[in-house]
Amino acid sequence: MADQSSTPSIEFYSQLEPDGFYRLLELTPELADILESGASLSLKAPETDSHLILCTVSKTYRVRQMNQSNTLLLSDSRDLSFSSESSEAPPYLVAFGSASSYLEVIDEQSPKLSVESIPLYMGNGVISGLHEPNRPTSIHYESLGVLRSRAPLSDAEFNEKWRLQGGVEIDDIACRINDSLTHSIICDILATVIGSKLDLSAVNCIQLLPLLPSDAEPLAVVEAVMARFSQSASSNCKYLVPQFLFYIYCFPLK
């Protein structure tokens, strides 16, 4: 008769009852490391898409449901490697159960920022549609923080796309700068660059802003236009004048 004292035994509790309030999310090693570091993950639901979006601080993932019929084993964090010939105790199984589906995360290669619902800043403090009797319901008059929190992409990716859109916050409302106003500000910048004999190949934001006309738009608006054509989001970065000229050529005033 075999000696049962050396036979490994496995301890576990009862089977888990199905609970519809919980969903099983598959974590990649990268996402697991983020959670273990104490950082958080965000789940978002785009208005124009049925897919969930999972975001870290700097990366966006698409979440999709995968159906399956496997049995799930829940163990503690001990080393799961053991053999029948080992004298060490086997892994401690906490529970077992089943789940008909789980959520899989996939890298979102090109997350998009939808701008159709963002109002336009027309200049002189005017935001399109804000004070109209029948304010358009398709436009969201919300702060930049609220827009960032619901946009289906990570904060870092949002900030970059917002910069490239020439986005600005006016009176706690996130806006896009109107094309005509962008054109006008670029002309002021070019006139200042030429009049002050600055280097046409690259202009520094800090040295340029004090030289602009006193009746120019607020500093945040001018900075947003300059940042749109910049090589970096830093206030010390260089701004390419040729890109200003290209914009004026492609989008002339009507």
C-alpha cells in the first residue's frame, strides 16, 4: 500500500457562485505591473463606439469580450511550480469556478479625439453657440478637465492631440480656435517675427510673446496657436515659421 503521507494534497474552498456584478479582465504583464505599482487604470465608453476603452496614463487599449468555457482556478501568490516528487507544499487554491466570458485588452494603435462636439472660439471672448437661445444639443460646453476625463484615450495622448487641434480653455469651456482667428494670429506672429528681426527658421515662445500687439488675443489663445505648430509642448520649444506659412497657404481667409 502506498505511503499517503508523502502524497501532495491541495487545499481549496467551495466553488464560487456566479456573480453578474463582476467581470473578468485579462491583464497583460505591463498592466499588472502598473496596478502593482499603485497606479490606476481607467475604463471609458466612447459615445460613437460600443467598445470599452481601457487607459493608463500614457497608453490606450481597446477592450473586447471573449467567450469561453474554461474552469477558473483562483490561487494565492505562492510559486505555482511544483511536482509530485517535491516535498514542498503545492499551491494553495482559494476557489474554483467558471466564467462564460472575459475581457481581453488590445493595443489601440491610433486612438482618436472626436472634435465635432467641441465648440469653436471665435475671438474677443466669443464662443460659438454659447449664448444662443437654442443652444445646439450636439455641442458640449464643458471644462477641459471633463473633456479629458471622458475622451476615449489616455491623458498623454489626449494632451498631444489637443495641442495639435489648437485647443484652448476659455472661461472653463474647452474650445477649438476658429480657422479665421488662427489665420489672424499667425499673421500677427509673422509680422512680429519680421519686425523684430527674429530668426525665421525657429521662434522661441518666451521671446516672442512680449513682442506681440497689446490688443492681441489672450495669452492662452496665442500659446495654443503657437503650440499647434510646434515641435514640442514645452513652453521653451521652438516653433517653425514655415509651418505657419504652409497653414496660411492651405487655409486662406475667405
